[in-house]
Amino acid sequence: MAYNKIRFLTGDLPLLPKFPNRINHNGNLQKQQYFMLFHEHQLHHILATRTIHRLQKGHSFKLWYIMAKDTQDSTFLPIQETIVHNNKTARAIELVILALLTSLLVYRVFSFKNQDHYLPWLVAFLCELWFTFYWILSVSTKWNQNTTITYPERLLKRVNETEFPSVDIFVTTADPILEPSIITMNTVLSLLAVDYPAGKLALYLSDDGCSPLTYYSLVETTKFAKLWIPFCKKYNVQVRAPFRYFTPESIPSGDDSLDFQQEWKKMKNEYGDLYKKIDLAAQRPFTCEPNSDFGIIFCDVNRSDHPAIIKVISENKEDTPSDLPHVIYISREKSLKHPHYFKAGAMNVLARVSGVMTNAPLMLNVDCDMYANNPLVFLHAMCIYFGIKNEEDGGFIQFPQAFYDALKDDPFGNQLVNLAVSIFTQSFCLLQQSFICAKFLLIRFLKDVYKMFASYIANGLSSMQGTLYAGSNCFHQRKIIYGSSPGDISTAKMVNEDLRNTFGESIELREAAAHILSGSDAKIEKRNNPSSFIEKAIHVAGCTYEYGTSWGKKVGWLYGAATEDVLTGINIHGRGWKSVLTSPVPLAFLGCAPTTYPSSLKQQKRWANGLFEILFTSNNPLLLTIKGKLWFRQALGYLWVCMWALRSIPESCYAVLPAYCIITNSNFLPKINEPAFLIPMGIFVIYNLYVFWEFKSLGVSARMWWNLQTMGRVNTITAWLFSFISVMLKLIGLSQTVFELTQKEQSPNNGDDEGRFTYDKSPMIIPGVFILLINLTALVNAMLRLLKVDFSENWIGELGVGEIICSVWVTLCFGEFLKGLFRNGKYGIPFSTIWKSGALALFFVQICRIKSQS
Ligand SMILES: O=c1ccn([C@@H]2O[C@H](COP(=O)(O)OP(=O)(O)O[C@H]3O[C@H](CO)[C@@H](O)[C@H](O)[C@H]3O)[C@@H](O)[C@H]2O)c(=O)[nH]1
Ligand SMILES: [Mn+2]
């Protein structure tokens, strides 16, 4: 379909000595290999020397493999390309660290009986066993790295706009105060104005806050969009979220045309008006106005107990096409008697309502603060959609989560740069080539024994399935969200009874789903007048609709973990799909990261909590590898993220150990005059230098590296420890997880406060303050001991240098808390928190005393 413009040629290709090997017995060139050989510059070189195919006449060639004659004609160039990273140095260092970790374990085992202090030695051994295991997961996840690059300009030359699939866009918001309407509206505007045929787009805004303000803002924003979209398209505006476009720096220059300058001013005023309207409405209490349509809708609604409200705010009719996509407002039914499953519940309503109204084969999902920062983002996604080679490669298309106005040097460690290293930019998405041989041998070897199992291992060894689904900035195929697996025809042939059990009572939804599952795009019905389906849509947005169906269990966004995104993503991978990550320049989407320490803590807790919950569902990565089609190394990658909460236990123990040992005058590390001291020292030095180097190569400042490294320790011992505890409480039935929203701010620049730590009374920081206090006590203890030291033989060995270094390091990591102990007001740690941690620390020191006396 996409390549019908490519010309067929035959001729000579003398400049490519490797070329003939890559032609298979049919005379066809393997398409991956084709692209490996023909990087753009090579091609240009070849074409410049006027060489063409050597392939003899009479051979049939698949469209892909044909080169065009004209250098200017880019129809033969790939629309997406995967570049494999060279990370040999990183791999070598990672293996050195692994070797050191292993030797430390071996040393512990052999020196165990010579110890006078079994307890710290045993605890250290268990922690290090965990660190080694976790390091293996991390190395495996980062081993193969690649980047996918997309070329929208080539796509436009090759695929006609009419062939583009339609896309339903879902934006979710839940509270107009924590998520100010103006931010949500900017996200809406940026999406309405993307470079994509407007007739193929429908934007659905889900409002879990059931807020008249959000509804009113959307109506006004839609009016403004009618001016904004043509303006953006006419002048090819790059940033289509007005609050980011009309900045003081963006004033038109003298070089710009007069027309543009005038329209720019007009647009700026119009946006100013919109802003004022929304701002005023936010300050005025809402009143029921019986004579206005708007007043009646929201009269007496209670946000947690109300019927579904669905309004088509604007329609893009086929007979009067415009630049403005369909705009639809949804506030799903809520009732105190029924669970609503937070964002996952909202997404499922969006999937159903859009299924009834527009039923696009693709859906894009964004959080209310994630505006589209690159107007070509849909075309970048289409490069992948049209460029994937095998059906299963297109599980979902994820763009990274990145943030605007990020605080300098990431003081709270929440901007995901560190994750970028491992989850987003590089790994989770790998190349098969180098392992094909190993895979082949392995399959042969185990063939007769465990045929199935062998192919799992082989797949696992060869590569991974791709990036995580991160909840926002992701394109999904509707059929995959509806539960289909690659190459599986059973869903395509679902009969009415199955459809009812899966998708529920609504006949329209079942019909629409059957269309989608049967696969062929051509059959997917275009619905041009969503407003005629409002009644049907209200039906599927009801809070009892899901009872007795597969929503949240097998289809849609899955319930059971606070991170519905990763849970839904692992389920998709578990069906055998792969996913793709691509990050165009400029970045596809930008949102707000929490700007205060307490809100960052809350977010960290929810994430670690949700990720850990996944291990206790039927979507546990190891279960999915055995029972489903999750590849082994992909499962290791998932384990690596899902165990954040569990990490808090060994990390806390390891942070307690130096204090314990100094106070009780015992050791958990080899003494400085033993050669074995070099092992932990080597790990410490090499690991930290390695991470520093890794961050440097990502362009991260030294200050940011330090912040990320200390916040890594702090978050683990505070927020993640609480995630661990809360999952345990949930497992024994004592608590329920809730989704606490993150506060969003339009310009997070709040003067003096920017990036400074503030504290609330959250108990989460108690363990952190406790660790700090006991390590401070230990250091004072060590100092006193140093004063009394008798410089006789082996005094340096008795000093416990390793323990002191560790204690100093832990204290440095908790440096912000140390400052917080002495500051006042919101910058200081509340007295009640200090008091509680102090009591715990005192108790601990007392135990140490008793221990050392016994
Ligand atoms: O009951 C709810 C709760 C949340 N949301 C929406 O969910 C989105 C994400 O909420 P936010 O507070 O911004 O959480 P983050 O931690 O920033 O979000 C990340 O992590 C979440 C899982 O914890 C994913 O759902 C998100 O997509 C992902 O961006 C927002 O648009 C909310 O409006 C709802 O629609 N209904
Ligand atoms: Mn968010």
C-alpha cells in the first residue's frame, strides 16, 4: 500500500560487494538487511556514482527492495530506522561491577566462620545478594540499546493523507484545582492543532471532577480553537499550546511579514481573553442558571455521585469539513456504591464512548498536562504505524514523558532523566541479529526436550519486546486494547455471545468492536456525527456497565494496580506484542513534573506502590513468561521496575549497618588492612564513576548527577518503603490503594521556593530522618573513639574505615534532611516528625548499647 510509488529497476550494482550474500534463494533481499546496508549516505554515494541494481532481469522483487533511479526521489528511503547503540564500554564496566559483586559474595561465604560479628555480616551478605541480583536485572535490561528514528517528510511523499487512519484522542482530568483548567485547555489546543487531517481526529476530554468549570473552559476553548488552528497552520507555528507560545521571548521580529505581526497580536489578545474568562470563572462560585443549557447540566451534581454527562461540543461534518476535529466532553457516571478505578476506569469509559461515537482504529492517550510540543507528532507515529515490518511489532507507540520548565538540576529527582537512561531513550527495545546464532543452536539443542520452553528462552535471549507503556503520550491500536493477540483469529471471529460477555450490553459497542477485531481498516465504519450517538454513549459510560464483562480484566485498561499504565502494557507484551519508542526533535510532548518535595514524594509512593502490586496479579512478569508470551528478558526488565518498593528493604538495612557497626564497635566490611577491602571499595568507586559518566554522556550536569544519586537513596528509604508497607497492608486486607493526583502548575517558577525542599507532616520522611540521626550519632561516636585511639599496632584496622566512609556517604545523601532539621517554617522538618524519628533513633542506639555490652 505505502510503497506503490516505488519504481522497479533492474541493472548493475558493482559497488556493493556484500550485496549478493544478502539475497535469498528467491532473489529477494531481506528487508531488514536492506536497511542495514543502505544507510542514507551510502545510498547517496551509490546513486551518485550512478549505479543501479545488478539484479538480473526476470527476478521478482518485493516493492521494498527496489531502489529508485533519481537521487532526489526519497520514496525508497525508510520512513523509520532503528539505530543500534554502541555501548560496549558500558557493558564492560557493568560486567566488571558484576564480577566484583560476585567476588564480594564469595568472600563473605568463605570468611563467615572467622567472624566475631555474625549478625551484621549476615545482614550485609543478604543485602549484597539482593544488590547482585538487582544488578543482573539492570544489566540485562540495558544490554542492548537502540533508538528508532522517524521521517515524516518521507512519509508524506509516500502515503496519501486519505490513507491515514483516524485517531481518537483521550485527555483525562480529574480536578480543576489540582489540575488548573487553563493547563488542560492548552493541552487540548495543542492536540486540536496538530498537523493531521482534522476530519480523522476526535478529541475526548474525560472529566472525573465533573466540573462546570472544565466544561465551560472546553466550550470557550473550542471557540478559540477555530481561530487558533488556522493561524498555527498558516504560519506553521511550532509550539501550538498558546501558554508556551506567547512567552515574552516569542515577540515577532521585524523580519516577519506585516500580516503575521497583525494576526499574532490579534491571536495573543484572543488568548488573553480566553485566559481571563477561565480565570474569572474559576474564581466565581458556580450557580445554577435554569435558563441556560450549561446551568441545567451541572445543577446539583455531586462530583462523586452523578449521572453520566456527555456533550458533543463541536462536530467536524463530512459535508462541511473544517480544521477543527470533533470535540467531546465526558463526565462518566459516578456512584458511591460502585468502585470507579481512577484513571483506568476513566480510560475504559473513553474507549467505550469513542467506540460508539467514532470508533477510530488508533487511540492516543495523554494526561491533562502533557501538551503536544511537536506539531508533527501524529506523523511521527504514522511513520511507525506504516513502517513496521511484522504485525506484532506494533503493540503500541510510546513517546517519552518529558517536562517543561524543569527545576534546575532536578532537586527532587523526579524528572525521569535517570529513567530515561534505562526505560525511555535506550533500552527495552532491542536487536535480534547478534543472537540469531545462539538462538538457533539453543533451539536445536533443546528441541526434543522442551520445545516450547526452549523457544521462550531463545526469544528471551535474543531480545526484548520494547519500551513500557508510561500512561501518557502513547498511541494504541484499538484492537489490541480490545484484547487481540498477534496473528490470532479467534477474536476476529467472536460471535455475538462472546462479544456480549466481553464488551457488555451495548449493541452499538459490540458492532463497533466486531468491526475493529475483524481487522481490515476498510471495514471500519466512519461515524461523522457523534452527536447522534449520545444516548448510546451515556449507556456505556454508566458505572454498572462493566459488571459481568471483561472490561478492566481482559480488555481495556486493567484494574488492580495504581499504575494502570504499566499493568496494561505488560499485559499487551504478554500477548506477544512488541512496542516502539521514538523521540523526535523537538520533543513530542511536555508536561509538569511535581514542583514541591511533598508532591514528588506522593508520586514516587504511588508509582512504587502500583508497580509492586503488579507482582501480585495474574500479570506477574514471571507468570506471563511461563503462561503467556512475555519474553524472558522482557520479564526481567519488568521485574526490575516492579521491585522498586522491595528495594527499600535491603537499602534501608544497608544504610543502618554502618551506624550499627560503629556504635557496637563491630564490622560489616573487611578491614582496611585486609586485601579484601579493595572489593567493596572498588564497587563503590567504579559504580559511582560509571553512573557519573553515564549521566555526563546524557548531557546531565554534575550537580544533577549528585541530586539524582542522593534522591535515589532518599526516595527508596522514604516513599518506596511506604509503598512496600502499603502493598503489604493491602494484601492482608487492611487498606485500599487510592490515586492521589499530582498538583500541576502553569509556571512552576515560584520565586524563592524554586527547587527548595519544603516539608509537610507526612510520615514518609520519618525513616529517612531516623537513618540520618543514627548515622550522625555513629559519626560522633567514631570521632570520640578517634580521640581516644591508642596508636599501637593495627589501630587503623580497628578503626572501621569502611564503616565510617559508608556512614559519611549516607549522611551526605540525606544532606537535605540535615539542613531541614535546622530550618524553620515550611523549609524545616516538622517538630513532630523529628520527635518521632528521634525516639526511634534513641531506641535503636539503646539496643546497640545492650548488644555491645553482651
Ligand atoms: O481518578 C482519576 C485519577 C487520575 N486521573 C488522570 O490521570 C492522569 C495522571 O495523573 P497525575 O496525577 O498527573 O499522575 P502522574 O503520576 O503524573 O501520572 C503518571 O503515572 C500514572 C500512574 O500512576 C499514569 O496514569 C499517568 O498516565 C502517568 O503520566 C491525569 O491526567 C489525571 O487527570 C483521572 O482521570 N482520574
Ligand atoms: Mn502527571
